[in-house]
Amino acid sequence: KAVVSTQSTGVVVKLKKGGKRFEIACYKNKVVAWRNKIEKNLEEVLQTDTVFTNVGRGEMAKAADLKNIFKTDDRTKICIEILEKGEFQLSEKERQSALNSKFTEVAASISGMCINPATQRPYPVSMVETAMKDAHVSVNPNKSAKQQALEVLKTLKESIPIERVKMTIRVSIGQGDAKKCRDQIKALFSSISSEDNDSQFEIVGTAEPGNYKPLAEMVGKHSRGKGMCEVIGVEKSSDMDVFKS
């Protein structure tokens, strides 16, 4: 029985496949970084490219099993599959980091689709985060931010004036300037009700409130301040719209 020693400071990623269990030894904090595409260098993630049946006991997987079950003898490909599909135990620090990251993601989602009805403008993400903390909101790191944003929004409505809306926005920019940014401008609209391509490129449509600022900045940059981006209406949005966007 082949035995290999690995550092005990790492984290083990386990994958069941073809009725057998395979394990790889990784460095702490690196599995989450790899899955979030922050760490792209595999050597920084794996303590060794050896595939085990039991890391703790240092028992290596048989080459024939790997070839038969993973349909390749490329060790790197096998390690990547285990790394991406396997299960592992998060450290307390990683768990907290994942929670904090999801908390901000939920706040950003709410900021992007809601406004303060008094100012008709979106709340900054930091202000939404503060309101969430004040309302003792907790998030689930395994559920999508958009899904949770709807539930959190109901809670926030009890403490701050906030509405889920779509804005009707008109953009007008010279045809020469529009050549550089026409597609990017159109991509920021949820739906387009009219588009005019005569002397000016003019477009009217609905967009999430969070897209107003990027639209205005894009128009200002490409037209050197000569274009126009204005909110011409605000309509309440169905809570189900979040699942379409």
C-alpha cells in the first residue's frame, strides 16, 4: 500500500465517483479562492497533485481506478474535477468571509433594483448594508443573492422608504459617438420601447435603477458631455421581475 505524507495544515477536498472516494490535499483558503476564480494557479492550491483514497492515512488512489473512472490519466484534469465538484469543510474564517461577501452581494442587488421614493434615486450599497444590519438580517451563503434580495426587501420596507422599480430612461447621443458604445448602451436596458437612428442615436426604454449611473457615465464619456441621459418615468416593478433579470 503506497503512503504519502501531506501537511496537516491543509484542507481535504473529497469526491465520490464511480462508487469510489477520491481525495486531494489543498492549502487552506485556496479552494474557495479557486472556485471564485481569484486564484488561477493550480500549484498555489494543491499541496501535491497526488490523488488519494484517504489523505489522512496517506493512501494513494490506484492509477487504473483513476483512468477507468475519470476517463483520463491526466493528473491535472483529475485534480481540477475533484477541486471543482468535491466537498470540503470550510474553516471558521472562510465561512465568515463567504457570509460577508454574500451580505454585500445581497445589498448590491437591492441597491441595483430599488430606489428611495423620496429622491427617486437608488440607495448606495453601504446604506443598504447599514439598513440590513439594523434590521438584523442574516443571509444564506448557498442561496443566490437575487433570490435573497426579495426576502430582505420585504424586511427593509418596514424600516426605510424603499421601492422595487424600473426606470424609463431616454438616452440621446451623436451618431459618431454612438458607434463606440451603441451595443453597451442597449445592453443596460431591460426593454427598449423606441430607437431612433437619424441625426442622433436616441433610445427610450426601461432599466434597473442601478443601471442609470453606468448609462449616464457612458454617455458623458463618449459624447464628451454633449449627450443626454435622463429619467423620464418610474414604475413600480413586480417582485417576480427579479427572476427574469
